[in-house]
Amino acid sequence: MADGQEPDPTGAVGTKYANWIKGFFETPILHEPGSVFLYNSLGTYMLSAIVQKVTGEKVIDYLKPRLFDPLGITGMDWETDKQGINTGGWGLRLKTEDMAKFAQLFLQKGRWNGKQILPASWVEEASTKKILQNPDAPQSRRDSSDWLQGYCYQMWRCRHNAFRGDGAFGQFMIVMPEQDAVLAITAESADLQGEINLVWDYLLPAFKNDKLPADDAAVARLEGKLKSLALPIPPKNPEGAVTTINGKTFTASFNALRLQTISFSFSDDVCNVKLQTDSANYQVAFGAGKWQAAETNMPQPALTAGMIENNSMIYPAKIKGAYTWRDANTLELVLRYIESPHTETVICHFNGNKLSIEATRSFDFGRTKTMIEAEEK
């Protein structure tokens, strides 16, 4: 993140630069390398490209026997570019528990089940500050920000002498050496500092130097709470305008989602919705009073959507859908991509042969709604 380039070339990947390595080297170096921090995910991609050039293996394959297997991590995948190089700076998918394992490995100075997986000296080198993000920031800002504590090797320093791996929208694995603890979070949040503040405000004060006494009642309450956690299912309500819209197709006016037609069919407590865009057709099933499991090629939004060159690694995506009638003429559809925190909610207002659609995505954090007008033709 301090190679001296400016601007960050990552955004030009997939548009201006078809060959990412060439795009990296065509980006001007305006600062002495190591002197100025500039977040640069394509620089991390280059590390992946170097490993593959030297070893003849993609990073994910190189790491499997050396890191993933010893830690018991399975089911991982990592996006590639058209050259078959792992993207490096993004696109690695793991379970939240696996993120915690990686953090625990660093907490234990590279040691796992009695075996030294990483040299302890490397763990120390990789997790200590190498450059400040903004050396001119006033102390008051530094004291309140976990993004101004210094950058390490692909890791960020935190307040309270912690450090972390940091992904888009609040994917965190935080290592807290003074508390002998790690924390892994999978999230889709717009307020990343607010998310980490919750850790410092609520979890950090709860740590004690001594072992807590046994508390069977508290353990039972925790287990009960964990078992009860579930995403709420939209209620199963009377079937509203089913008889008037069943089997009908509505044609949409021009809209940001590029939706052209939408149709509805109901059978056995399932609402099947067919969507036609200007480039593809999708069918999604929604259950009444239940989550209907399925798979879809319909893309979910992503910061790196323009840089995805191999969709086969991501789609079809596992989904679950449910619907409810808010009133006799208002249908609510809730779609969850169950291997991520992402949710889409579509509210359909029917008025005779006209349809008004209000679409919201958790990715937009409530800032925008897409309004679509459609009509049966």
C-alpha cells in the first residue's frame, strides 16, 4: 500500500486494463516507494501474481497444504482473473470460523496444534506498523480512528494494541494480544468504525485478567440464545391479489436495474417470480411462511463486480426467498444470499393492470430505493 503509485489503478481493472499486470506497470510512480500510503488492491494482486510466477501454483493451491489443511479450513475459493491468477486483494471466501482460525494462528505466533505453521518472527514482522496512513492527522483523529494506527503487511493496526485483517463492509478478524483473544465478524455495514467501536465499547471492558468462575446458568442462557438466533420469516398472510395477478406478466419502463418484464405464478405456497433483464432471464421462488431454498445466477452487488472475470466461481449462488402480503394489493418479496450477509427486498404495489415496484438492497444501507413502474400489456 506504499508502492508510490498514484492514482490507485485497481478501479481501472476490467475496464481500461484487460491485462492486470500490464495495467499495474502502466500506472505512474509519483512518490518514493515506501513514503506515501495509498490503498492499492492491485498491488496485492501483484503479490499473488509473483507467488504464481515463482512457484507455478495459484496462491490458493500453494497455501492448501501449508496453511488451509493444517488449520482444518475447507471449502474455500478465491476468484481469478482471465490469466488464472488469484485476485489477491479480494475475492477469497471463507467461513467466519475459518477467519477466526487465521486470527488465532497469528495470536499464537504462527503455532497451531503444537506445530509451527508460520515462523514467529514473520508473524511479528507482518503485524507491526510499517507506514502511517496519514502522518499529518491530528492526535484527536488518531485517538478515535482504527484506520490511522498504521499499516502492516496486508494488515491494519488497531487501537488498544490490536491488529486486524479488514475486508469490505466490515469483514473483520481482530487479534487482541493483550486480552489473548481474537474476534471474527462477517457483516455488511456502511459504518465500519462504528462496528469496531462496538468491540471496544462492549467486549473489551468485559475481559478480565483472571479466569471467570463457572456459571452454568449463564452458559445455559447463552446456548439458548444461540439456538434461537434466526432471520425472521415474513409472516404468512391471506393471499391478497393472487387471483388477479397469477400468471400475468408486467412490462417495466426504463429503470436502473435494467428490468424489462416481471411475471408471477403461485402454487402450493410458493410464488415463482420470473425476471427478464436486457441481458438475462432469472426465476426465483419465494415461500409463504417459510424460506424457499434455491440457487440463482442473478448477481448480487459487489464493490468488485466490474473485476469479476470468472463468474463460475460465484454463481449459481445459494439463496432463500420468502413472501408475504402486506395488504390485499401489496406483495413483499425477501431474498437472502445465504453465503453472505446480503438481502434484497422488493415491494410490489398492484393497481389493476399497473404495478409499482420498490426495490431495496442491504448493500445500499437504506440510502437509495429503486422505483420501477410496470404495466400489463
